[in-house]
Amino acid sequence: MHIVLQLIPKKYLIGGTLILLGLSGLLIMSTIVAITGEFEKDSQQSEVTEIEVGGIGVGTANVSPEVMKYQPLLEKYAQKHGLDASYVPIMMALMMQESGGRGNDPMQSSESFCGSVGCISSPELSVDKGVLHFKSVLEKAHYDLKLCLQSYNFGGGFINYVMKNGGKYTPELAISFSQSQYQKVKHTGNYHCVRPEMVPYQACYGDAKYVDAVLKYYTGTITADGKPAAPASGGSGGKSGVKVIDAGKTLIGKTRYVFGGGRSQSDINAGRFDCSSFVRWAFEQVGMNVGPMSGVTTDTLKTQGQAINPKDMKPGDVVFFDTYKIDGHVGIYVGNNQFLGCQGKTGVAIASMEKGTYFGERFNGRVKRF
């Protein structure tokens, strides 16, 4: 081989070396582009809209009934641990990805709680410790919500890794961290790629695309810093609250209550509504989308907006009542212990929430500001 190299003129050796280096560079660049392109494709399909300012905003969890039933517990422990209620839909989406709401540890919080899988056998304890862990990770991630979500899957080491590499979550950092960690543990034989598309990159530690997996169950807005903020102009309880009441009042005396009504344009044209479809319609009139026409329910409405103490209610806030079920009825607060809603005997009308009245006795204290 040495003799062969001596026979080849130096200019050809140098040229050949440069060509090989160029081809290697192209191969590396194409790999990076492939990875980046994969994530750009996924982000284009995501229902999450990133905005620059204004907090996490109004969000909806698109989850199963099994997960939906945990919403009251998530709200309870968010309040207990001092976590803003606007994160509840995100945590519901996380639970959907983790367990679908099934099993005794729906938040999969055993490992963060006691260091081993399977030590939690109470769903309520799972939610309690899961919310506490979520808050802890969120704070360590400096409210970078995507970093928080990915760290819920990878562990706290990912936060340190990101802080040393730019300080902000990126899909590429998730892949490179998964690659580096996998090299340390692959000899155990206990780790396998959960996603086939990660096999070529040997990114088989955890789920490098966990953020996308969670956010596919969430529709709403998040910010670059992930911090929640009070709605602009007081949200539905400010000027827009008066507008939504005025819009809703235009239907007084022109509708009739039909359970399941208001979920098609023909129903709306005919004045057929139920309580949740009426609330959705009223907010739509002032430019606020609080859910799809065909799928709105009291349960989807209660996942949205900012939780408000009943003592701080303002006109335009959305109020809930326990009737045939928990949060079985919903309306729009108009002030003076009255609300505007679509009721069984009256259609759209203003009703009393005073103590001793039907709805006064059934108001459950849940108030949301859209």
C-alpha cells in the first residue's frame, strides 16, 4: 500500500482527500437536515400555536373520558401546590400520553416519588405527586414548557444538558441527549427505541419526541417562556365579558332547549341549543373560539380559561352547576347573582343564582374566565 501511494502524484492524493472530506460533510449535513425536517413536519401538523407574549393562554385537552375524570383532582392539587390552573389541560395531555387515564398510577409518578416504578397504587396519590413533580420540573426548566415536558420523560439530567447547550429546548437537543444517554446504557439490553424513526440515530433512551406526543392532545396557545399570565383586559370578565353577554341576550325568547342541540348550523338557525352549545355560540360572536361546534360540552368548557375565585366573579365569567352530573350545566355570569344560559323550560334566559334558588343550590363554585 505504501508503494502504491508513492506512485500516485501528490496533487491527486490531495484532491482525493478533499473530495472525501466534502462527501463526509455532505453526509453529515444531510443527516442534520433529515432530523430537522422530520421535526418541522411534525410541528406543522401540531395543533399548538406558539405566541410571543401573553402566557399559556386558553387551552383545551383533547383526551379520553378516562383522563377527563381526573380533571377535578388535577385542579385540586394544582391549587394545593401553588401551580396556575392554566397548566391543567397540559397535565391532562401528559396523562393521556403516559397512561390514557388507566391504572393506579395514571401520572406515572412512582419513579419521581420513591425512585422505583410501581410504588404508587393510589390514583389520587399519583395525581398529587405527579402535579408536584410537574411543578418542580417546570420551575427548574425556567418555565420553558417544552423543556419541562421532555424532562418529565428523560429526567432532570436533560435540563442540565440543555442549560449547557444554549439554555432552551430544541428537538435536536432531545435527540442528541437520547443518543448520549443510550451509549451509556445500551449494554444492559434494557433499552430499545420506542420510535422506529429514532433507530438510525441510535436515540433510544426515553422518547426523544415526547413533547410532540403530549402536545397532540392539546389545542391552545403557549409562549416561548411558558409562563401563565392573566388574560388581557381581564379576559371574558373584562370588556369582552360585557360583549359576550350582549351577544347572548339577542337569543332571549328566540330559542328552545334541546339536549345535544346547537351542534350544527341548522340547529342554530332553528334556535335549538343546550347549555354548552349556547355558551360556545355566544363567545364565537365576540371572536373567541372556545371549542368546535360539534364537540363542545360542559366538560370541554371547564378545561379552558383561568380559574377564578367565586368572590372575584365578573360579568362574562363562565359558571358551572352540578345538576344531573358534576358540572352538568353551564352559563355566563351577568352580575347580581344572575347568569345567562339555555335552560330546559325557558331556552336562553337570565336565571338567578341566589341561595335558596334551584341554581343557587347547585352552583359548585367553578368559575372560568375565557
